[in-house]
Amino acid sequence: MRKQIILAVACLLCLGSGWAQSKKQTNMGAPHGETDFVVNWKRYYNYDEWTQIMKDLQKKYPNLCSIESIGKSRMGRDQYVLTITAKNTGKDTEKPAVWVDGAIHGNEVNGITCSLYLAWYLLTRYDYDERVYEALNRSTVYILPGLNVDANDSYVRYPNTENNPREPFRPLDDDKDGLYDDDMTEDVDGDGELSVMYAEDPEGEYRLSKDGMRFVRIDKTDWWEGTRFRRIGNEGYDNDGDGKMAEDDLGGIDPNRNFPFDFTKVDGKSYPLSEPETRNVWMFMKDHKNILVDFNYHNIGKLIMYMMPPKATKPAQRRYNMNRTAEKPDKYAFKWDTPVDPEYAHDKAVQERIVSDGLFILKDYTPEEGHAYGETLASTYYMLGAYSYLIELWNSPTSYADTNNDGYVDDDEFARWVELDLGGDGWVKPHQVEHPQLGKIWIGGTSKKHIGRTPPGRYIEDEAARQCMFVLHCINQLPQVKFTTHTVRQVAPNLYQVEVNVTNDKIYPTASDRSVLLNRYTPDKITATLSSGTLVEPGKSEKPEEETGWFRANYIKPATAAGKEVTFRMQGQSTETFRYTIATSNPKGTTLRLSLNSANGGKDEVTIKLQ
Ligand SMILES: [Zn+2]
């Protein structure tokens, strides 16, 4: 009978930490859930399609996933966010969280795929993969695959240049004729691509290249007897009758200059959060204090852009380097050579460590400091205290096509890549077209849409899979605070001291330095209950000693004198020691029960007997 009760209790405890992982897969050559919900990752999806995938994922994994609209775009499209966490281990808002959004710039739609892939990876693998299981049991991931939904949908659905549409659909009079967005680019030859128009002209400055693939400028010293061409401009019609083609395209202001921190009229136009798309995101993030980390996907350039604290204003502190063992060279190790004030030292260290790990995971990426001027990542760090990263995906085909290793892809290298890697598909070959306004013209000589800024379909999954591992690493490094070891010693007759260690093995603290300075965090708390005797409340003299010598500063963190309740902020990869002083004449019968409650680092409990 007793055995049965113990078993039942053990089972309940199991459930408390998540559903049992029913399909755990340790064979690396076997499926890990990807066949349970099949998605084709070799293509792009329009708004209806990608939001349908989100809804279907939610239906398939209701215990792990919720879907909600955080608001509507200017054109009335819902901005759907997936909230992913194991629901039976606690509410999403009561766990530390990572926010991921993609494609704030309408044309940067590989950010949609990367975000969507992350959601799919986490949900399909939960039952199979121990790391994902652990991640979703104790943390939350909020995913908004396409932020700039109107422009995102247009970019995927219609013929576009690789750069357009980029902004939210706020009408803007680019050509100052009093009419808004009234001369857009259009697909004149109906091939599904937007290229460039040329006209034959004896005075023209261009000719066709030898292979007939490009229009090349004729050098002034060149003797050229063949056909000459004049460049007209982007493919389209003169809809406003001003003699210019496609010069007042869709969209208005840069959404990534529309956030409140360090907003400028020059870059942001209008006013902070003037766009519904950015305002909805900001309100959601502001209301979710559990978001400790955020990612924004952009293109291009293969960059990890990170937000750092402000540069030091105080004289640099004297530093002691106690690490005497020679470090192994690490080509991915990242150090930010800018001193910061001591109250920001931890944020700097955390960012250096995470960016180094990211560089390792993503391999051919470069670190770059984030900007301010109303960019998302500056606002989320400086105003919300979240560790922020902007990922510039893809870098045209440099990694694939650069044959002479000069870091640049010239026309010949590009043509070879299109021919050999892409089987010839990727280029709009110059061809003659009858234009209703211009008569006989030529169109072509450019790459197709999904080639320079967004990868061709066949490359999507490679990129998404690596990005997914970087975010998963950050999820796994969200804080986890636990009691570890403790000691009890008698310091005088009837007087005992208990020292207990609290550890966070993860890289992220329970709140960033910035959050502490903003006072936008819930302090970690330990509450003590004593079965008998008296807990000596710490007096002024029992405050932690000043960190004096180098040895103490580097090796021994002084214990913090604690009483019934002590509050603190737990740093990443650190241990804090708390000292309890107990007066009792009955040590045998005295126990000290400590409850740890960290809003972002979880809960723990320990019961300590004095003897
Ligand atoms: Zn961008």
C-alpha cells in the first residue's frame, strides 16, 4: 500500500515537470518529429499560407501552443503571434521568455521562414528531443513570423524587385505630385519578375554583353558599332502621366526607425510608433516583462548585430586578470573593446558570451554593434531591458559564388553560380517587349527576386535550421536559479550560522543590468521559516563586506547576511551565498526551510537541519 502511494506521488511529480517525453529519440539518423507535421521548407509562403501553417501547428500541438492576434496592420491584416511553452508546467507569463520576429522590412521574407521554422522545430521535436523538451517546460517563446504583414504578403505574392515593398503601407507621395503611391512598379512582360527596362537608342550608353545576359556600360574610349541602349528604369508604366516610370511606389516610412528610443524625425519621419504594425509589437513586448531576450530577423549581410550598454562615463576600474593559463585561440570568440561602467559590466559579459556562441553556430557571420535612432533592438534593450539581437540573414551568394576569395561576387562569379548551382534559374535574360506607352523596348539583365536578398528556395532550410539552433541556445540559457550546497556551523553557545549557496548555471541573469537600472524587474527572493528558535535579522553591521583586495574581489564573494526575507538579482553563471544566524537552545529540533522565488529563474526549496 505504502509503495503504491509513493509511486503515485512520484508520478504526480513527473507530471509536474511536463508531459512525460513519450517518443524520446536518441538515434541521430531517425526522425525527430518532423514527419508528424510536414512542411515544405523549400519555398516562401504568402500571408494566408503562413498564418494557416501557424493555425494548423496550434491545432496539432494545443498543449504547447497558443495563437493570438496582437493587432491589425494598416490594411487590416492580423499580426498573429504564437506563444510556445508546455502549458502544464505553468503559464507563459510566469516563465522567462524569448521574443522572435521576422521581416519588419516587407521584402526581407526569409525572416518569416526562419521564425516559422523555429516554431515548427520546437513543436514537432518536443516529444522527441530532450533539449527542446527542457526548453519548453521552463521557458516561453513568442513568435511573430511576419511583422510587416501587408508588405510581406505583397512581396511574396506579386512580382517585385528584391528591395520592394519594404515599408508598411502608409501612403507617401514620393514624387511630390499631390498623389500618393500612384506610379508603382508593374510586371510589363508578365514573367512574374520585376526587372529593368531599356530602349534602343543611337545615343545610348549601354550595349548587350557578349553572352546576351546583361546590359553593360560602354566605355567612352570604346569603339562600338553595334546596337546602343538607354536605361529607362524599373519595369512599369507611366500611370501618372509625368513622363517617368514607376517613381511613386508603395509604402512610406522605415519601420525600423519607428521605435521610441533615440527616435529622430530625420530617420523616423512622422512620430514614434506611428505605424500600427510597430505599435502592436511594442505594446505586447512592454506588457510582457518576462521577455529577457529578443531577436529580429532582417537581411542581408550575415551579421549578428547586438545591443550593448552605453560606453563608460566613469574612470575605468582597475582590473585584475587572474586567468594565468594560456587561453586556446578561438576564432569565434568575441570581445567588445569598449569599457562600460561597473553597473553594466554583467550585460557586456553576457552579450560577449552569447555573440561568441552565435558566431560558432552560424559559422560565417560577423558581429556588429547595433545602432540607436529608433531601431527596434535599441528600444528593446534600453527601454525594456531585454538582451537584443538583430540578425542580418543571407549575404547574396557570397559564400557560394566567390571563387577568388576577395569577399565580393563579380558579374562572372555570379553568372557561374546561377549556371552551375542553380541550374541556370535565377536570371532575367534581356528580351524584347511591346510596351503600350514606349513601343518596342527591352526588359532584363537583372537577377530574379529570390536571389540577392532572399535566398533561392533550395537554400531556405539550411539558413533556417542554423538560426533555429542559435535561438534554441538562447532559450536554453535563460536563467535557472537553484539551491546547491550549504554548511551549518556553531559560532557560539546556542548560536548557529547556516550558509547556503544559490546558483544560476545559465548565461543569462534573472534580469539584465539595464532592467535593474530601469527598475523594470521583479527581484529574486528567498523566504526563511524556522521551526523553533530565533532567526537573527541582519543589522547594519552584518551587511556584506566591501570588496576590498583583489583576492576577495576575484575569488570570494562575501556572504549576504539574510533574514526572513532577502531580495537580490541573480547574475548569469554565478553563485550567491546567504548567511542565516539562528539562536536556539534546541539545535536537534530546529530546521530552517528556505523558499526561493525568482520570477524569471524558477522556484526551489530546501530544508536544512541544524544538527
Ligand atoms: Zn531589414
